[in-house]
Amino acid sequence: MKGKYLKGKTIEYDGSQLSPLWAYIKADVQGDSIVFFRGPCSISEEYMVDIDDRKKNSIISSPEMLHFIVEQFGCGIDRIVLIGRLLISVVVETLRYSTFDDVEIEREFDNIFAYLPEEDERGKLSVSVATVSPVSGLIHLGLNITSKGTPVRTIGLEELGVEDVDKFAMEVARRFIEEMKDLEADASKVRPVTESRF
């Protein structure tokens, strides 16, 4: 798996980026990849793939987010959903080393929430979705950089004490790529079990 940070580019995520070969077409990254960038988020109904969100007429928007787009070729829906959960877990683990000591981070399935000590209500840090195209599994994960101007109760990386968002993004991608490489290595080092040993 390859990674690329589109550093210095502001890209508005509207959902159209969750499409096959986007990383190759727009970022010249071919094959399994994680491409990440900063920019606002405003997902139009046309590109909303989560049917629950469409039925609820959810407004998914943020003035500034850190976006990760993952593409895994030859991947079905079950596997890409699990890979999405792995990415979320990597983010949570990285946050625990990057935020203020008294911040509480929680993962609920494919969502990340956080509490600040002076707050009595948790804020939602992330939006995420996993889906498939005819050739690949696709993931979008967006992390609020700021909570200002969001339509629901959110929290941002800046409020959690992440001082260098670029460094944080690179570390998340590095850890995720290592996890994916190790997953492939583990899958290739065991022999099949063909009969009972009892």
C-alpha cells in the first residue's frame, strides 16, 4: 500500500472523491493507497453513499477537516468495512499519543468521540464511510480540525491539543500502511489446515 499527502493543497471533499482510481487520476498514486489532504467538507445528496444519512436528510459539513481516502483493489464490502475500522483504530491510538493528557477518546464502531475535561458532553471528531466500486473497496475518513461552523456537536483536533496536524496525518498514514503490510505478511506465513489434529 502506498501513501501520499497532498500537502499545501486545499481540497473540498464533496463525496465525488470516493470513486475508483481517484488516487491515480488526481494524485498519481496507482494501486492500493491512502491519500490524504486538508479542506472543508460538504457532501451533496448526489454523492452520499450512506443510505441512513440520506433517509435522515443528514447535513455532513465542516469548514476544515483532515481527509483520508483509502482504495483497496479486489476488495469486497465486508473486508473494506473491517479495513475502515482498522483505520479508525489507528487514528484513536495515534490520538492518545498526540492530545492533551486529560482528553478522553472513544471509538464507537466507525466513529470517534472525545471529551474535554471541562465539557459535560462529548464531541464527534469523525465522519467515515466504506463502500465498494466495481474494482475496489473505498473508504473516506474525515477528522474535524476545528469544531466551528459544524451542524452538530463536534470537536476538532486543535481543541484536543494536536499542535501539528500535518505531522499527525503523516503518522496516521504511516501506522496504517504498516498495519496493512503486516496483515498481508501474516496471511502469507501460515500453512492451511486441511484435517483435524485431534
